[in-house]
Amino acid sequence: MTDGLAAAVRAVRRGLPVLYPTDTLWGLGVRPDDRAGVRRLYALKERPEGMPVSIAFSSYEELEPFLQLSPSTRATVRRWLPGPFTFLLHASPRARRAWAPAVLGESQTVGVRIPDHPVARALLARTGPLTTTSANRHGRPPFRTVAAARRAFGRTVGAYVTDGVPPSGRPSTIVALTGSHPHIVRRS
């Protein structure tokens, strides 16, 4: 049984985490401005506070107001996204005001993605930005199948969106764009 996009949108509006496909891994999403939803997500993953999670967007236009972008960082983001990259950037004042503090952490930076997956982008276009953290318990390998995620998370996940092509199974490459030069933090 799979839940569709409409069920996922309803779950997000209720503050429940949703499982959705990205181009890389299965992601767990809640709205970053839903503080109760973010707390549920951290509890679900058993993730320690102070470890920020990345945010997925449907488009550049949606992403840019939440970041402090120089011309060179903007060009880098536009060149490589959508795709299997997470870019660490400084959050804008708007993001710092709107989003749950746990999303940004003490550094006030945020990992951002535009997944190259039509189902993820369709969901994000309907919900706005969502967290995009791998579907797993903290420190454990990501679940490779929806069935494994469903067995672990059960009804604590509000919807399981399984339409479309499954993820590649490789995590995104993380690139920090917070200094004078790009720095690869994790290679996929």
C-alpha cells in the first residue's frame, strides 16, 4: 500500500513526518517552521538536539530567500541543483526567524537541496520546504526499502510516498559554501 501526495500534504499540515523519495535516499520530511513537527522528527530518528537537518526545496526561487548568497555561491547552487548535492550555506535572517532552531543549529548554517526526483519536487511544490534527512535511526544505516522504514516507524510517519523511481541508495555529496572556497564535507 502506498500513500499519495495528497495524503502526504495532509500529514505535513498536521505536523507529522512523511517519508518520500529523493534522487539519493528515502527522506523524512516536516516543515522547518513547524517546531512541534521538527521535535517529532528528532524523536522519531532518535537524533540528538544540536545536529541540524537539511532542507529540500522545489525550486531556486523558493530556496533563495532563506539563504545568504553571494554571486559565486548562487552560481554554484544553480549549476549543480537539482541533483545529488547538499550545499551548506549561511541562513538568511528570514530563515533564522521562521525555522525551528534545531534545523539550523548553533552555526546558523543550513544544508539545502533541490532533489532531482519528480515526486519529491511535486510534494515540495505543494508543501513548501521540508526537511530532508535520511530515513533511519540516528547512527544507523538508511533504510533501503519502504517496507523496512514502515516496520521501524509505523504510524509515527504520517504518510509513505512511494510513487515513482526509487532512490539511488547513495547519499548526497555535501559541499560547504560558507568559506572563501568550496569544501567537500562528504563525498557520495
